[in-house]
Amino acid sequence: MTTALLVENLSAGIDGKQILRNLDIEVPFGEIHAVMGPNGSGKSTLCHVLTGKSGYKIKGSAQLAGEDLFSLDVDERSRLGLMQSFQYPTEVPGVRLREFLLEAADERGIDEDVAEERIEREAERFGMKRFLDRSLNDDLSGGEKKKSEIFQIVVLQPKMALLDEVDSGLDIDAVRTVSEAIEEMRSPDIGILMITHYSRILNYLDVDRIHVMIDGQIVDSGGSELAAELEAGGYAALRERLGIEPEPEGGPMRKPSDFFTETPFDL
């Protein structure tokens, strides 16, 4: 099996609003792919649909290492090997990072001794040892929270990692640090799909492929030259090149709730 994630002809909507339209994307094991797009293009919705957030009406298919994702509940998708880092990691006072990882590893069927060895080894590699016995994400900077999420992914070793705007709210130094952590996470046993608005993180990452999402569709895919085009002319220039109608004046309409933390699960 060479494909970590295969999404074919995926359409999704919620509350009568169509968001994703006939979307196709494939992420092989060992590769890092980036999905870029303007606000409201459907990037986070793609993560929500793949991880199993309720309420969406879905057509099409998604496979994780050849297994049908949409036939599985949220917890079953996680055990199969799907994991997401959050745009805004939540602070959980009273739950230590080490304890959280040991519980998560147990849920995934990882032997406790193996989990403890991974935690110690990867904490050393990612500079997380001083956070192991502190509450999860409590009093961490934005960069430290994002780095902690990547550390957790490496310890739990999923088959597919979804990184939802992992660079959101970070300064330049933090972006560089998180980028290095993502590159260290690369392995023949994992596929990585990174959602981002900005091309700056791509300056520090050896991304295998870039996909541009506009109006719920992947409209173009390519290499670093695509990121350079977006940096130079923005999404308006790309729309013009591809013959896509310009967005309405003032940009896509967003609900007030869209500006606050979203999670892929109903709490």
C-alpha cells in the first residue's frame, strides 16, 4: 500500500449549504502535501468531514490506507490511524501531557512500555521534556502548542496526519521551529496533509505537492512554483489564470462563529 489518503469525488454540505464540490486528492505515504486557499474555501471543512464531525451531508469516498473512512465512527477512524492537529489547541488544566499521551496510546493499542519509550525519546528530540509533567497546553505559547501537537503525532504514529493551519498565529521564529518539527515528522509510514493560508511556512518545508482549493474544489496542483505564483499575485491572479469567476466584493461571507475555535467533533 503506497497511498495514505485517497479522496475521490467528495462533495459535502451542511445546513443546506454546499461547501465541498467533487474534490479529489491523494497523499502517498512518506509525502507532505499542502492545501492552500482563501477564507471560506472549504479547507477546514475537509478536515471536519475526514475526521467525522457530524451534521455534514456527504457524497463520494475517502480511504485511509485502503480502508473506507466514511463507514467508520470517529473513534474507529482514530484507531485506524487518522489524527488531526488543531488550529487552536485547547488547554486542559489538570491533565498532564505525559498522562494524556499514555491514555491515547492505550486507546490506540500501543503497549505501555513502548509508549513510555517513545515519549522519552521524542520529547528529547522535539525539546518537550520540560512540558511532560505540566498540564496539556497550559500556559504554552502558540508555537509551543503547535510543536506539542506535532510531538504527540510522532509518539502516537498515525498513518495520516491532518495539520489544520498549523502556522496560524505564529511569528516568524515559531513558524520556522514548527516547520522543522513537521519535517522531522516525515516518515515512510505516514502521510501528511497541511492546511495553510500562507506560503511563508513553505519556505522552511520540503513539501512534495501543493493543492489550491477555491470554492470547495481543488483547482490546481503543483510544486513550489505554485506557492510562488500565489505569493506574487494572490488568489485573484490565480482565478484569472484559470478562468474562475472572481469572488464577490468584500470576500466570502462568514458567520461570527467562524472566527472562533472550531473542533472537528461535537463536544
